[in-house]
Amino acid sequence: MATRFGNSDIHYNKDFDDVDEEGVLVINKTNRDQAKYPEFLPTWDPRHKYPPLKFHKYIDPASRADPSFPNLFPKDKDYTITRITPKFGSQIDGIQLSQLNDAGKDELALLLAQRKVLLFNDQDFASHGPGFAVEFGKYFGPLHIHPSSGSPRGHPELHITYRRPEKGELEKVFSDRTTNTGWHSDVTYELTPSRFTVFQVLESGDGGDTVFADTAEAYRRLSPAMQKRLEGLHVLHTSEDQAANSTYQGGVERRKAVSNIHPLIRLDPITGEKSIYVNRAFGRRIVEFKKEESDYMLNFLYDVIEKSQDLQLRVNWEAGKRNKVALFHNSGVSHTATFDTEDGEVRHAYRISVLGERPIANLEDLNKEEYSPGDLEQALKGIKPK
């Protein structure tokens, strides 16, 4: 426990930021005045409190999509699709997401399930403002409200990452570590984690790429004996460290920290693929194992995902100039930001997380509220100091 994040990209920072006349925590005036998209800047309102997420049944729009994609890719449209890697990731030019009809959005969800990472160039979301982006996301399912990160005023469903342009920010990040890569899939600590994410870098210097790893391919790379051993295991995920870090930096707690247990090998109900569902940021323990056994196995799986460059792809945001919008799955993909921009350059982005099904290992457990993957109270005792 007690993992402390090395940067303040998603949290209010009492050393830099301001408090307005209503008691809302805001980015400092100098940075606000310099922002290219001020309406997307984060705010943190201490008065906003939200209850823990409750179970919900999730019907993926991909389940009703036409697999020939006639609405997403109409015959009279001039578009190009380029595979980023043979097995996952596609880049699309000539399709405007904001103009898709409902059938086109269903087909988008299906293509995303198949390719796991989609990158659309020259999108107009930023010009429409934060409310438009939120409404687009809501079509696909309920949206996650982050427990501690900032959001634009009136739009709590948008999670904002904002690396401040103050000199010394990167020096602080690397003051006691050689890398700040942090492989994860989004909000795995929730009862019904993010099915997929919509993400756009609005403003940045050169660099600041996002790297993705195909955790379904990582599962397929394992030996049949190892695959069999991992079946039936479960991992405890918790947001306690994230909440503690926000408090440490002077931020807010909009929702109490939560913990949940999910299958280590997750089944995608649309594609039928199995993937390794572990998370260095929020995963703490394989609940069926003793501590040393769990640490050994999780570190092995982290290494498979993080060090196997032949199951990864890298997205360059081109400093926000191409208005790229990425959609990526969280059930079969892990990702990390990179911290290779020049010191003193801003990096401003927004994220929409669509909440999906409760993770399952077997299709018969899909959308069953009574499904119980383990004793949560007992699992939490296993990670507390003795």
C-alpha cells in the first residue's frame, strides 16, 4: 500500500493552484490565461460528494451492431483505415465521430471491441466544448465520475489531466525515480469498471505519447499450463492509494475509496477473448495466494505486459495539432502515459470513461448481480499491516 504518485497531473496542487470566491479549487490565474482550451480546465469543488457505484447491468452497443459497418464506413464516404499493428490498433481518417448516427455508434463499439484501440484524426470535439463530449460518451453507457480528479465546471463526467507548465515539474517527477511510466487500465477498483475510454490531448509539447499493450495477446503468449493455472484466480483492486495521494496534495475526495475483487483472467463478452486483467496502479493481491506467491506472480505478469514491446503500440499526439481522439478498451488493453516532454511545457487532456459490465471469467456470470468472486473483507485484511 501507500504508493504515492510522482506528479500532480490529475490532482489539485496546493503549491501551485488557487481557490476561487466560492471555495472551488482552480488552476492558477497565470495558467488559466495561457490555456488554449480554458473551458476544459479542471476544477475541484469540495462540496461535490458522490456515493459508491452500484451494480448495473450493461448491454454493450456492439451487441446490436451490423458487422459489415455500413453506417460507420458508408460506401459514399472517402475514408482510410490503417492498421497500427497487425493484431490491434487502427487509425482512421475521413470519419467525423460527432456526425455518427446511433447505428454508426453501435458499429464503432463493435470495431473497438475487435481492434481495442482506435485513433481518429481531425475531430471537432474540442470546438464543441466539454458538454458535447459528455453527451457523446453517454450514448455508450453510464459515465464514470472520478473520485478525486478535476473536471470542467458543470461536467463532472470529464476526467482532466493537466500537467502544469511551471519549470521544475518534470524535475520533481524524476527526483527519486528513473521512469514515471505507470501501466494500468482505468478505474479497475470500481465494481463495474470502465468498458472503454475516450481520450484526447488538447494541448501539449512534443512527446507525451501514450503507449498501449494488448493484454489479450499477452494471455495468448502464455503456455497452456500457465493459462490453466491462472484460470479461477482473482485480484483485489483498490483506490485507497489514489485517494490518499489526492489528500496529501491538498485535493478533494468526491467519493470514498473503494475496493473490489475481479477475475485475473477476464472474458470479453463481445469477442470471447480472454485477457490478463492485472493493474500495477490499483491491483494489490491475488486473493487465493499468500503474499510472496502473489507478488511473484503479479510481477511476472506485469513484466509480460510492460516489457513485451512486440505486443504494444505507441500513439504520438502531435502536440494536439491533429485533433486526434482515441478510443481504447480497458478489458483487453493496458496503457501508460510517457513523461518525455520538455520541462515547462503544458500537457492538457480529457478522458471519458464508459462504465461497462462487472468483469467476468465465464459468460454465464454476465450481468449477474449475485455473482461473488471472493470475500472482500478478508482480502482487505490481507493487505493491511500486521
